[in-house]
Amino acid sequence: MLSRPRSLLFWLVLIILLYIIATAPTELAHAVLALARGIRQFFDSLDILIDTLERS
């Protein structure tokens, strides 16, 4: 059964699936880092706004 030749479609699907599995963690990591940076920037801006309101 394993010695039977596979079709071209099988290899194409396998390569695409392996590519998706290999690149998904890096894309997820970039998304998490972008979210963390956005949250930090929001709170930094909020801190600046509160300081400005306290001074006036």
C-alpha cells in the first residue's frame, strides 16, 4: 500500500498543508506581538491624556 505511487494532486495538497503548518506559528506570533504593542500604546496614550488633564 505504501509503495503505490501517489498522484500529483496528493503531493500538491501535502506541500500546501505543510507550508500552512510551518508558517502559522510565526503569523500567530506576529499577531500577538502587534496586539500587545497596540494595547501598550493605548495605555501609554491614556496615561499622557490623564497627566495632561491633571495639569490643567
